[in-house]
Amino acid sequence: MMHWSTRYLGTPYLDHGRTLDGVDCWGLVTVVYWMDLSIQLPSYAGGYVSTDERAEISALISENKQVGPWRAVTEPAPYDVAVFRRGLHESHVGIVAIPGRMLHIPYDHAKIEDYRTGVWGQRLTGFYRHVDVASKVSQ
């Protein structure tokens, strides 16, 4: 049986993209949540000019990561959203595929990487679970 994340591997990067034709990091989260979990997340595409605007993205993340349907978690599970700093700002997200590995799109295409080590391990700031995920995912 194929892992759920496999269908997203290689999806191209596209600033403000929200379809499998191209996504940015939040766009990948919205596509996965809709296609796999039938959870519609806000686009936020109008909240920043480009993904190079890290302060704007950081403000969106800060405003939304612990309100509404999101809860901070310490034991990440599949479909949890991992938040990372880029420079001084929390401005990148990935999706936990399995504990220790995330699906994300750094700038070229969607891939799986370890979030515990290397550059991502040093930038990880937390994990967040959407309240509707538990009812959609059998663990």
C-alpha cells in the first residue's frame, strides 16, 4: 500500500500556488488537507506578496498557529503541521508524514525530509494539530 504522501512528491513550487499544478509551503498544506482529509483551510494567499516576504508570513503564522482549530502538540503525528524559522522569522511549514519525516516544499518541488536533524532540526519551532484531524485519520 502506498503512503499518502507519495502522491504529492515532485509537486512543483509556485508562489501562492494552491493546486497540484504548483504550491508554496502553505499551499501544500491546504492541498493535502483538502485532498486527504476533506478539511478546507484558509488560503492566506492574499496575506503576503511572495514567499520571500518572511515577516508577512511570520505574522500570519503567529496570528493563526494557536487559535481556532489549531493546537500545539509535543508528540507529532501524521498530518500535523511543523513550523520552522527561516532567519529570524517563522515562515515555513511542512506536514508530518511519519514521526521524524515531513512532506514540504522548500523552493523547487515537494519532498520528504527529516525535520529532526540538519538545517530543519535547528529551525523547528513547534508542531500544530488541526482539531478535525483525529476524526479523519485512523492511527
